[in-house]
Amino acid sequence: MNNPEDLLEQYQTDLESSDFDAEKFGIDRRQFVFFSLAAAAASALGVRPALAESSGGTAAGSLGRPQFLQQETPLALGNGEAPALQFQPYPGGTGALMEKLVRQRGARAFDRGTYEPEAWTGAMPASDDDIAFLPAHQLSALIKARRITSARLTDIYVARLKRLNPTLLCAVTIMEDQARAEAARADAELAAGHYRGPLHGLPYGVKDLFATKGVPTTWGAKDFENRIIDMDAEVVVRLRDAGAVLIAKLATGLFAQNDQWFRGRTNNPWNLSQGSSGSSAGPASATAAGCVAFGIGTETSGSIVSPTIRCGLSALRPTFGSVSRYGGMVLAWSQDRVGPIVRTSEDAAMVFNVIHGVDEKDPSTVTMPFQFNRSIDLAALRIGVDDKAPKELVDKLKELGMKPVTIGARPTVSGLGGSGGLDVEDSAAFDSYVQIKAKEIGLDLNNLPPLPVRASGAARDTRPAAPANPMAPADWNPRFVNGRRISGF
């Protein structure tokens, strides 16, 4: 357009030819076109339109304020509505990082790497239980060599889930029929010579905060026990495209907090007196118990690392932005990460190689070079260890040829209860749910009781402690509403 007047003329033509539902907006087409042109003039001509005026003889005032401009209360934003700000972990920004890597390694560094499992050698395990505990990369080799079918593996894992889940509470939904259908399809493709890669035919489970079509997605909350989200999360899509077989939605602590959810506590298979820790409680417990070949978990602050340690597993908590979070519950837009929980580090590399990379539906994602090298020179590695690390661990690292280096005190986060921006982000992410629950129980969010105030110079936090069981006294535990803590997770 040559000038703003030309722009407005074209805009008016487009508006007058467009479909318009007068009943929906409470205003006729003529008024709608006028108000739209006035709004456009604000940017095109630098004019402040009189839309907000209710009187005073202006054109807008004489026509009356339209219904669609009279909403005083903004619509509540759902959990998945991301803020306008996009977090970029690299200090110089994503663009600078890309240019730096291209200069250092060339554009081919961003091509997705290939992973080939080592061929299986030796006899097959004698029992189904022995098969169930094989590392995922060895199961992959067996499937590729046609030594075992996806259908048999799926039967083994489904049977173990059904037998052990009443004790472990690691699975929310066992997808038996769907899993068998996917396994049969995987075997048919292999028989036809169509091999999708190392995850082809491997049964896995996903943390129950990822959406899956036709199956409940509960987030560990009783309120959502029967909720079905009509979409598949991106990580589920990528794994399906790679041939993996989804057999279960695995337990998450309530709203990604610890290992307690609406049916109880997910347990550590090696010590049933302990919870499995969380919040990726189900993926860790199920993988450790030989109920899935691998699990997909998430971490905001310890939710992959902690249950992995508790259940004696390996895992990868990837760098922020490595794996798409699209279709997953948000706890903190600037901190949530998705990663595999597995039996060996090679399993982690095999799964990560499939799920990592850019997704336009998650603007935080960045494709970074990733190549797995099982022949890496361990003597070339320096490993940071805490000064309180077990002696056995340090000695084993040295035995393998690595150089353990004691690391000093790590930075600590101050303010907001020691959690940095997490409290602010999760209170925003769950705002709509908190408002719904507040109405249900008659809680006035605009008239909350005052919080205990820390005395001047006091060394401790005087706020009441969170209940030991995060499911009590109610099955919802928002941290903050309008910047004020009302209970603890």
C-alpha cells in the first residue's frame, strides 16, 4: 500500500466481504466495520480511536459500546497457554548459538544422527522375566534380528503391568487392546521389510501428563480421572512414527509433584516401604520393575533425576529446549524438560536420538548436534563429583579410566521459598483450575486470610508447613494465587 488511507480502504473492502455473525457479537455489520476501521486507524494513522468512550458525542458513543467490547473480566487462560515471553537458555539468544555452531562444525552438524544397536550374540534368555529386564537396546537388537516379535514383548510387559500394578501403582491406564494392535502392526511392517529404526516394536510407557487420543490424561488429579484430550503430544507422535508401542499411561505425582496421586502412592519396586519419588514416579517404577522397555518422564526440578536414583535406573534429563513439550502439562514454561527413563545410558541415547529436535508447536525447542559414541575414550573425560559422593562411586570412575574432580558448592536460589520463578510460573499455569476449585469450595480468592509475617531478623520461615501427604486435605494444592501462597504442594 502507498499510504495508510490505501490500507484502510483495502481493510474496509475485506471486512465488508467477510462473513459476520451479528447475533454472536451483538452488533450489526455496519457497526462492526466502523469499529474495526477505527481500531485499524490506531496503528495505521497513529490515531486513538474512540471505542472506549461511552458518551460525549463521539461516533462510538452515539452508536453505543458493542457487546464484544464490554467484557470486564478477561477469559481465564488454560494450562497450555504460553506467555508471550519465550525463554532462551543461551545467553546470546538462539540465533547466535546457531551461527556459532555452524562456524565451528558446519551445517551438517544439525543433521539427525543415526543409532545402530549392536547385534545380539549368544542364546536367548530362558524366561519371560529375564527378557523383560533386558536393556532396551538389546531388545531392539532381538527385534531387528527377528529373534523376538513385538507382539510377544508386548504380551510380556502387559502381563507384568497387570500383575504388579496393584502393588506398585505405577500405571494409571494400561492400554492393552491398543498396544496389541500397534505391536501387530509393527510386526507386519517388519515382515514386509519396513524397518522404522531401533525403537521399532519396543513397548514403552509415557508419564500421564502427556495427551493421548482416546485415553484419559489425568495429571495425577482426581478431577481429571476421566478427562480425554483429543490430541497426541508431540513426543508420543515421534515415538509412534519411530515404531514404538505405547502400552500404558504411567503415574505422575499430583500436578507433577512427588509420587502421590489420586489412587495412592507409586512405590519403589526394590523397597515397597518407599515411594518411587517423583514426579516421574510411574515411568521410574514401571521401568525398574520390568513392566516397560523404557519410560518417558518430565523434569522441572528433580522429577527425572530423583525417581531414577530412588529406583536404581539410568535416565537423561536433557538441556532445556531439547525435546518438545507440546501436548504436555505445563508446570513452568522456562524449566520443564522431557527425557527418557531407562535401564542403561545407551538406552537413553537411543530414545533421545528419536525425540529431540525442533518442533514449531513448542517455540522453546532448538535442534542441537547429537551423536552417540559408545567407543568414547573415558580417559578423556573429567567427571564432577560432590565432596560427599560415595567412595565406591569415585573408585569405580577411576577404575573405568575417568578423572573424578571434586566440585565446590553450587549456587543456591534465593527468594520465593527457594524455588526461583517456579512458584510464579506454576501459579499462572494453574490459574484457571484454581479459580474453578475455589468456586467449588466457596473460597474467595480476593479475600484470603493474611499470611504469617517473618519477624525482623528471623532466621526461619514462619509459614505453616505443607501437609506430609500432598493429597490432603484436598486433592488440589495450588501454591500461589495472585502472588499469595495458600497451601503447599
